[in-house]
Amino acid sequence: MDIDKRRIWAWALYDWANSAFATTVLAGFFPIFFKQYWSQGLSATQSTFHLGLANGMASLLVVVLAPVLGAIGDRGGLRKRLLVFFAFLGILMTAALSWVGQGQWLLAAALFSGGIIGFSGSIVFYDALIVGICRDRDRDRVSALGYGLGYIGGGLLFAVNVWMTLSPATFGLAGKVEAVQLSFVMVALWWLLFSLPLFWLVEEPPVANPVAGWAAVRAGLGQLRETLGHIRQRREVFWFLLAYWLYIDAVDTIIRMAVDYGMALGFDSDSLIVALLITQFVGFPAALLYGWLGSRIGAKAGILIAIAVYIGVSFYAYFMDSEREFYVLAVVVGLVQGGIQALSRAFYSRLIPPERAGEFFGFYNMLGKFAAVIGPVLVGWVALLSGSSRYGILSLVVLLVAGGLILLRVDSRGGKAAQPES
């Protein structure tokens, strides 16, 4: 394969671009603004339930669409164009959040859900493009580069946005509300600007006998049926997807609900935002280190180490009582969050046929988003039912342990294990 480092960096910069949404909107300001501004007059458990439901319903739609769109992208040579479509959807929904008025929690939730659909949908095709830009042996490091740039890029903009909210007058703003509203617009512009290198430099992977229009839809659906059969035949793919679905449920839930959980415990929102910022900057070198670790001990071993750390994090969060402990939690999560995501993507890319990468990554992202359906809704439901946010955290341990045990049975030879049984 002819390796063009410009394409690798252009591909990785999309992580830098869309991570602004993941940090400032998804994990940071939206949960706080939703609870304090858009959900004014509702109880803390009610707003937690609404937030979990918005996350879950958006992710459910991605679950339904991802494998179908992935198959259509493969057969029609449309991976890049579909990535652009979903990226623009997410960008527009994010910008629109800045115009939602106080108390309009339903409109805010609807736009937030649209942003999640755009963000998650674009990642299906972003992940699939990795098979066309680098060699198999380089994917641990290239995947980690993407996540590493995501942490530093999202973290840089998030740092500016946090500064804006802590000191609005420095930026000529009237107060925190205006600072958060401007932050949503800045995220949209950042996402657009740093997506341009991928749009210009990363080429659509060649497709044998491409089809267009409705023929691509029919061919994609036909390929989807074939892939369901292939997944049943490829035992390593099946067992990895099952393990991934379980452990990434806990990871995504911690990412999406951490700030809301801290607020439910009575922690100061400014302290929570600073802790989240710490996670981003710890996550940058940690993701790169994890890419190196994966190339030395294997992606599977690296994932298992991260799962063990997350089990400890879940118990720690259950007993947490102070903001100082939340800072410790933020650092530990930053050490493994990018690593478990990067190595999972790289390991999976070795198990699948490259010519069907979009479709197989559609299933991969489908399970990741299906986990994001169960986890946030579960945390919100348990909090509402019990009157306490602590009990939902312990359910994550079950998912992590089950995912780790199933991963143990996946053949660590990567692509060599991907051949269907005879």
C-alpha cells in the first residue's frame, strides 16, 4: 500500500474536529446547561431522566441506520459523502443550540439528539476509512493518533470555552449563559474548519463494480444480509462484537453521564468542568502511549487492562464524596479512555474484510451506540426509581466483567482469525 502521511494526518484531524462536540457539548456544557437552564423548574432526577432519554433515543436511531448505511456506503462508494452529510447535520444542530431559550428543554433535547446522530453517523464512515490510509501493522498507532489528536483538539477548544464561562467579562460577554451559547457556535465552526483536510485529501476507497442511486440501496441491503451470515461464520468477529457491546456500554455511560452524576452528588459545576478538562489533557499522551502499548503487548491485552481500570473506577465513583475525589477519577479515566477506544477500533479492523469495512464498522458502531442506549437510560431510570444516582454506577461493573470475560475467548491473532470457518 502506498502510504501518504498527509492522508493519515488529514484523517486523524477529523477526530480533532468532532471531539469539540464530544467535550464541550456531549460531556461538558450540555448536561449542565440542560439541568440548570433549559430544565429550570424540574427536579434533578427528572432532568437526569430526560438527558438519558435524549442520549438513548438518538443512539437508538443510529443503531438502526448504521449497518444499513455502512453497507450502502461500501457498495456505492459513498463512505466519504455520507461522512460529509452526517458531519454537516451535527454541525448545524450544534450551532442551533445557541438559540434555544430558557426552559425549552424539549427543543434543546431534540437538537441535542440531532447533533448526536450527526456526530455518531459520521464516525461510522470515518472509522471505515482507516483501512484505506495505512498498513495493517500501523493501525494501532494511527488509530491512537486519531484519538490522541481528538483529546488535544477537543481539549484546547474546551479550555477556551471553560475560560469564557469562568470569566465572561474577559471576552466582553454578559455572563455564563452568553458564554455557553457562544461556545456552541464555536464548536460548530471548529468542527467544520478541521474537517476540511479530510474532505479534500482523503480519497474514497476504490470499490469493485460500484452502483448508484436506488441500486446502491438495494445492493447495500443485499450485502447487509450477506454480512449477517458472515458474522455468524466469523466467530472471532461475533465474540468481539459481543464483548465490545458490553464493555463499551460502561465506558460511554461514564463519559456521557459523569458531569450529571457529579452535579447530582452536589458538586460545584465549575469544578466538574475543570475536572473534565483535566481528562482531555491527560487523555492525549495516554492515548498515544496506549497505541505504543498495543503494538508491544497486543491490542487485546491493552483492552483488558483498561477494562480492569474501569471496574475500579465504577467502585470508586459509587463511594465518591468530594470534588477532590472527582478530580482523581477524571485523571484515571483520562489514562484509559482513549486507549480502550483506539485499541478496540484497531483490533476490530484486523478481524474484518477491508472491502466491507464500512458495513462491518456499521455493526461496530451500531453496538457502540446501542450500548449508549442502555447505559444512560439505565442510569437515569435507576436514579429516578431509587432517588439516588449512586446505584446505577454499580450496574456498570457487571457489563465490564462480562465484556472482559468474552473478550478473553477472542483469538488475538487479529486478521488471521478473521477467516470464516470451513
